Amino acid sequence: MSEPRYIQLVHDDVSAVQAVREAVGNGLRPTVRSGGHCYEDFVANTGGVILDMSLMNDVQRGVDKRGLPAYVVEAGATNWDVVTTLFRRFGKAVPGGSCYSVGSGGHVAGGGFGFLSRRHGLVVDHLTQVDVVTVRGGPDQPPVVEVTRAHRDDEGPEGELFWAHTGGGGGNFGVVLRYYFAHTVPEPPPHVWLSSIAWPWQGDDGLLAHPEDFARLVENFGTFFAAHSGKDEQVHRGLFSILKLTHKANGNVVLLSQWDEEDPGPLDAFVGAMEAGMTTRSTAQLFSVGGIAVHLPEKRRRMPWFQATQTVNGSGDNQRGKYKSAYHRRPFTPDQIASLHSWLTEDVPGADMSKTLVQADSYGCRINVPAPGDTAVPQRDSVLKLQYQSYWTDSAEDALHLDYMRRFYADVYRETGGVPEITDERHDRATDGAYVNYPDTDLGVATDPDPAYPRLYYKGNYRRLQAVKHFWDPGDVFHHKQSVRPPRA
């Protein structure tokens, strides 16, 4: 449990500057909470100060520092604040995440993606400016605490500070106050088709009785998106799909998909490609997965985009959890598929495994148009993004779940040292690191001699991020277990 000295509610720019100045002046470490969704304890701050941004939750139309029209989102606004306000007031949408209560402060800084990203790119691909409380000053100088407004067209240090907030992750460079998005952010489609089908684990015709069907499904999913996720994809760029590979204790494996055009033909073709070669028959979803249950007996349903967004919008119950992630550039290998099946069918005595799963999200298309250095998000040619998840409520099960997740992940990526190793100029791999917004301290922490997380999250962008850190936070005021570290002397 965290025991901060105090929690300070921030309500405007002046109070933010005052709060940081007071913390720094008293020698207290500040951490920042926007939505409270960090997967690790990076905001927990025993003996320090937590700056709570939840009161700064406005979403409005305005102008950036260059006088250009923009949509302005304060750091405390949740994903649902952003969705509802942009859509209801302006008929717009940013391609952000579907977990309604995630705060914008961290979501955007880590890149941000969601159901519209294959057509419209990452959230940060639409960002034009960020306002940040920064703390500058050397060891022999008093700290200068002020609001810095960094625009994408700025040159020099301000331009670099902006760039660092396009995927560098939260809690690294200062206190984000607000983001500005281009007035050209997309209009969401009037209607979408939502599809939800499932395959039961149990029964004579279930996946346990037919492990070859599990393998075929995973192979079909990976093969399809490897073929239909290029930057020039024309037919299926409006398709976003999630394959929820649950532990057998859940009861069903689920495929949830959204198609954003009127003609459902390409969606039907996709679903048919997923079922090809399987003897296990799909059904409507039987059991909730990840806090979401979409029961559609007709397999697909046309509905207004806003209604569909509400339907897939879930953050689940208050519970304990562990997460891991991976970017995949190619279909799953036979060994990876075998590992997935082995671990998802393993009995773990004493642990409730009904909320354990691997969630494979479709990726690519418009996401893969920018170059790796155009933003701080370097993974720009992946076709899938995986999130390993386990949830439970009893603290007595902590060790069981943590050990299971570590061994599971290490086994899937055993050919590359137990992690989804990056692709670079010397290595053309099937994987490309991990997602900074799904932090995992098993990838190392800042105090380790050679942690893996800087390489897996940031790839070749890490040194540039370190240079930004050196200029804008030379005293390392803002830090956590996996923060960007100042460059070594």
C-alpha cells in the first residue's frame, strides 16, 4: 500500500505549478495520477506527493499556441469524457482506447490506440501540442517550475519535448496539463457492424476435445492480419478485431470485431476465414471476458457507432491484476501456438484462472504509415498487439498468478530469450518489443544494471528520449521504476 505524505488535487495551471513548486521545494518526489490505471505501482509514492489531475477534465474546441484550431483535452479527462464530448458536441473522435475510465494524461503520452486506429492511426498521430509543467535547473541553480507549451512545429528543445509526449510514456518529463489535437481529427462512422462469436472450451465438440481447432483458430487470426495490415491495405483497414484466448476455466474463447462500413461483406469474409478448417462450431458469447460480454445470437449487428462504443466499453471490477505485452510482425509460429494452448489449459491449484487470457488485438494499416522516429512510438510495422492478462481478487493467490504469468510469457518467447525481442537493422524478427502503456516490471527496472524495458518499449528512440530528459528534467524530479533515465555522464 502507498502512504504518500499527501495527495494534492490540481484544478488549473496555477495550482499545478504551485503544487510542483511546493513538492520540489520541500524535497518531496511528485508523481501524477490522471485516471489511476497504471498497471504497475508507478504512481504509488510513499513519503512523496501524488498530484491528482482528475479535476482537470475539460474537453473543448480552442486554438493552439500558433492560433490554429484544435480540440483541447485536459489530462484528467477519461477516455469516456473524450468520446462523449467530442462526438456529442463536435461530431469528432480520436482513435483512442475502449476502457472508459483510463485518464488521458497517461493514455496519450504512451501513444494511445483503439477500435478506429487501423483506419486513422494512433492517438498521437493527431497531436499538435502539449502543455507541461516542467522543472529545469542545474545542481547549483534553483529549480525553475513553469508551464511549457510544446508544439509539433517547434524547433529545438520545445519541439523535442513535444515529440517525447508522442509515445515516451507518462511520468517522465513533467506534469501534463492538456493535449491539443488537430482540427482534422476524424469523424466517426455513423454506423458500424459489431460481431461477437465464441467457441466453448468444454464438451465433446469443444476446444479441449479438439486442440487442433484451437491451433487452427490462432493460425487463421495471425495469417489474416499478416495479409491485411499493410499501410496500403484498402479492403480491411476498417476492421478491428480482438481474439480473446482465455484460460479453459473461463469457458469460452471469444472473437470480438468491429467493421466501420455499411456493406458487411468484408466482415463476413473475415469471420468465415476465422472459422475455416474448424470442426468446433462457433456460438454467441457464453461467458464474460475482461469485464465485457457481447451476446449477439445473429453473429453480427448493425448499430450506431456511439452505441457500439458503449457496448465494448469496459474496465471491469476492482481487482488485482498482472499484465504483459508484445508486438507481433508476423503470424504466430507453431511453437508459439503450442505454448499458448499448453498454458491456457494448465491447471493451477489454488488459483482462480477464469479471468486469465491473452488478448490479441489487430494492428497495422494506418498505424504503420509513420516512420519509427516520426513519433516516440517506434513499432510501426506490426500486425498484432498482444496483452497477457490475469485478474483475481484474493491476495493469497498473488504468487500463483505472478509465477504463472512469468513462466507463460517466457515460454511463448523462449526462442528470443523469454521476451518479444525487437527487430532492428541487424535482426529481422517476428516480434518487436512491448507496449509502454502496458508496463511490466519483470522487464527490468531503472535501478538494474541493464534493464530490458528501454529497448523493448522504445527501441532506437531511447537515446533521443534521454536527451529530452536531460534538458527538461535534469534533476530527475519525475521518475518511477521504468522511467526514462538521464544519460550517463
